[in-house]
Amino acid sequence: MDAQRAARFPFVPTDTPPLVIDRTEDVWLIRDNGNRILDAGGGAIVTNIGHGRADVVRAATEALGQVDYVVPLWATENRVALIEELTEHWLPDGFTQASFFCGGSESVDAAVRLARTHHVSNGDHGRWKVIGRDVSYHGSTLSGLSVGNHDRRRSGLEPMLNDHPKSDWLDAESLAKVIEREDTDTVSAFIAEPINGASGAAMVPPAGYWPAVEEACRANGVLIIVDEVMTGLGRTGLKWGHEHFGITPDIIVGGKGLSGGYAPMGGMYTTRTIVDPIAAAGNSLMYFTFSGADLGCAVSVKVLQIMREEGLVDRAAQMGQRLRSRMEEELADHPNVADIRGLGLMQGIELVKDRNSGESFTRSDEFAQQVAMEAIDRGVWIYPCGSGPVVDGLLFGPPYTITDDHIETIVGVTSEAITAAASRLS
Ligand SMILES: Cc1ncc(COP(=O)(O)O)c(C=O)c1O
């Protein structure tokens, strides 16, 4: 595609035309000039089974040939099959209720509404606040931005956002204090990612954090919503990120890996304890027009089956360890690397200007973006991220099918790209 045509694509015009991807295959994004990019970011930490799976394409074609649009309230074979696949093989015990959406933001929005509707149905009309965390990311709807705290993505929109309270991200005591300060009877839920993704480059809380959060929430009638949009479905080496911390949430939100990127999908999962009062009160939750599209459900069933048949969750754990140890060997002493962290195949690097002083580059330097551009020039896609104190981060979330050779390429290119971007800035 010529650059002029490609330049028509960005909604807000930019100086450089966007990359044009012609084809996707296995772990590769193939450009229109034929050059291959290794998908170390899994797109936006989405691609779990890899690209171009014929079985998924077949499932999608068959689904579309059978059923196209049906209102979200009615059952179809694929909708029910997806609930069965999830409840039988993926969700924690007791999570029998599943509802599907077009992505993570819609699913977060639904979860926030579900928590409130549960309380209202119980006659607890005062509970509406959703305590989030500083820093966090829960999507870019106004509700997602309100309960999250990704300052770059909220920037300029603040007056429009509902000012839900925030707790300090590593500090469960701070959550207990916020619940008390806000008046317990006004708090509906606490929402957090088990491991921070886009806001903090795979920040993993210490072992005691989540159990203490659970205690504070249970003691105060506050529901726990875990946002597993990024961490869910094997990404961290277990089925769900929260499993690493031994807690039981009330509501799980998922997206990204549910369809492996083959269709726009998100999900919200919960128990009868949460939905029974809603049913008893004669209340309901409004759907979106395209919620639970049959095509997305059919694709997701196939993606989840492939993950089970190929043991890909265990593989994510194993290859994640490999990626992490190679990063530590090659990058831990790099002058611009402050930290390497994560679980499974969700790994992050925090970047700085100088690791000795801890000084960051300025935001306008866009260091992480520059590193990502340098990496693309060398044939690897890495997801640049960061907010608040994490000015620059890199997030790695490749398909669970990557090999040792791919890992060598990722680590080698990352090191070169950081050095190249840093020397250009200084
Ligand atoms: C933790 C988390 N929640 C919610 C979202 C929003 O999902 P989506 O972009 O599919 O709307 C994201 C997206 O990156 C995410 O990482």
C-alpha cells in the first residue's frame, strides 16, 4: 500500500503514516513490504494461540453460515457452548454465570453496573462508589477511566470523569483506610488488575497484598472485581492472575485472550450469590447491541479448546520463565533498565534515563515509544506503556506458542532498541 493511502487511516492525522500489516501468521505480523515482525506484544497482549489458526477460521466460517445476528437475550448453540466451556474448564468453582461483550472496556462497564445493581437489589441503595487503584487501567469508556487511574489516558477528560476513590496500589492498608474514609455504606466494590498491565508494565504485588485486600473488602461488604482482561486465560501461567494470590473474587472481568484476537470479545463472570438478588428483585442488566455475538462465541470456544488440547497455559508458565531468565541475564545491568518483572508470559521492563539515580526521561521524550519504534525497525513488536510514576515501560505478551529462538530474538532486539533510543535522546 502506498504511504499516501495508508496516511488516510489515522482518525487524528499524524506525521508518520501507520505501519501496514498485510498478513498474520504463527507469531508473525507480515508487512506489506514482506518484512516480518515478531509479535512479542501479542498485539495489545491479546494473541495467545498465535495467528492464522485454520481451525479457528473454520469455526468462524461455520458460525457465520449458521447464525448471524440474534438479540443478546436469546440463546444460540455457540453462546451456550462458550458458557459450558468456561464453566467446565476455566472458571473457579461457583462461577456459573457468564455474559459476553465486545471487549474489555464494555466488560468493565458491565461489572461496575452489576455490582451496583446487586446492592440496589439487596436494598443497599447507598453503595455506588468503586474504589480503584493508583495506578491502574480499566479501559477507555468514561466508567473505565473513572474507576481506573492511567493519567496519560485520562488526560484532558478529567472533568467528565466520575471521581471514584483510589487506594495506593501496593498498599492494602490504604484500601482499608479509603473504605473507612468514604463511609463503608457508600462503597460498592473494589476493582483492580491482579498484575498491572498497561499502567505499570507488569507490576506484581507482594504476596500479602491481595489476601489483605480480600479481608478489608469482606469485612465491609465491598465486592471484589478482578480485572483479568490482560491477565486472564493463561497469560500469567495460571488460568487466572488472581489464582497466584489465593483469593476469591466476586466478579471476574475478561477480554483479550478470550478470542485470542480472532474476534472482538470480552466477558464478565460471577456467581449465583451476586445475581440471585437481582433476579429476586426483578431487575436486570442492559446489554449492548453486539453483546455475545454468535461469531465471537464460536471463535472463543475454539480458541479455549485449542489452549486445552495443546496445554498452552502450562506452556505460558514455562516459556514465561525462560523469557524472564533470559531478560535478566541480558538486560538486568543495562543502564536504562530499572526493573524486570511479571508472571508467565506477561513480563515488563521499567525504563529510566539512568538506573543509578533512578531518574526517568521526561514524558515528552516518549522513550518507551522510541524504543518500540527501534524494535520494529529490527523486526520485533513490543507494547510500550506507562503512567504515573512508571514513566516508561515495555510490556511483553507474546503468543504462548513462542520458542526459545523467538525469545533470543526478542531479548537481543530489546537490548539493542533500548540502547539505540537512549543514545538518540542523549
Ligand atoms: C486490565 C485492562 N482492563 C480493561 C482494558 C480495556 O479493554 P479493551 O481495550 O478491550 O476495551 C484493558 C486494555 O488494555 C486492560 O488492560
